[in-house]
Amino acid sequence: MDKQLSENNKWRRQSGTVGFIIGKSRKRFWIHNALTSHFPKKIFNSPVNDEIDEVDFGRCCEFEYTGDYSIPLPTRESHLIEEDKPAWTPLKRWNPTQLSENIFHSTSIDVGRSKWDEDDEPTNPTEDYTEILLAHARVHRVAHRIEWTSLRVLSLYRLTRLLANFTISEDRTGDIVSLLRFVFVESEQMKDIQKLLCDYAYQHKPR
């Protein structure tokens, strides 16, 4: 495995690099020529390459090089919690098993039942996950716009896993509200992620 990876890296380095101007700030990215054909062509052409955020494009490049992309760390909530008041009242956790089997049924993603409940630790309710949720959603939007199926599926899958382990409560909904606003107000129609969030919101509606 390591030998194969080393050979692939050597092959990339020997192919040389090509520069692309991306985003409103016109930032130049250098990509190994051997990999440029793996990117959807739309990502390098106007108007997509003018509108795409440089950070989002960086994650796209990371995905092409490694098969995954990195996300920011959660940030600590700055407000203080009253000591005589329960800090959090967790609501019922969301189980996306049935929904995800429908969304991912035609992909190579494994959505075994244990995926959503056992693989990941619950999120820390004292930390802000807004930027992490939005990072997955922004990558998904880019992939949706340029018809990059493998990246679109991965970003949706990672968002699903995060939401399945997200500690939401009546005292803490700002992270989710920001995500819903981005997907339903600030973006065009994206069927799969909207379906995912509709199911999530329905499961957490007031009873």
C-alpha cells in the first residue's frame, strides 16, 4: 500500500504543475498536471471558477489528492453557563438509517445500521459546530454545481454522520439554523441535502 502510494506521488510530481485562477480574489492554485483530468471541467471555467470560494476549492483539491477533505475544528462557546441551571437538555438523537439507505442506495457508500450510532462520539454541546456543518454543505454545493458525483456523495455522507451524532437541545440550535439557512435560503435547489435536512428538522420538531 505504501509502495503504491509512493509510486503515485512520484508519478504526480513528474507530471509537472499547472496554475488555475480561482475565486473573486483571483487566487492562483497549482495542481499537478496528471490530476487535472480527474477534476470536472466545469470547475476551471467561468462562471464557476469565478464564484467558487478559495477554501472550498482547496478542499476539492485535497479530495482529489487524498480521497477526503479536512474540516475546521469546533470552537468553544464564549457565553457562560449558570451553575444552578442544567447546562443542556438533549433532545432525542436522530437516526438516519432508513433515509440514508434511500439516499445512498445507488452509490458505493456503505450505510450499515451501526454506522450512525456506534462509530462516532456525540458532539460536545459546549462547542460551536457551525463552521464544520457549513464546510460540508459548501463542499456539497460545489460538487452539485459541477456534477462531481464522488465528492457530492462523500460530503453528504460526512454531513449525515455528523448530524447523527450532533447533540442538539432546546438551548442550542444556532448551528443547525445556520446550516438550514445556507441550504434553503442561500443556495439553489439541492435535492439530496435538502431531503436530509427536512427529515432531520421533522424529527426534532416540537411535539
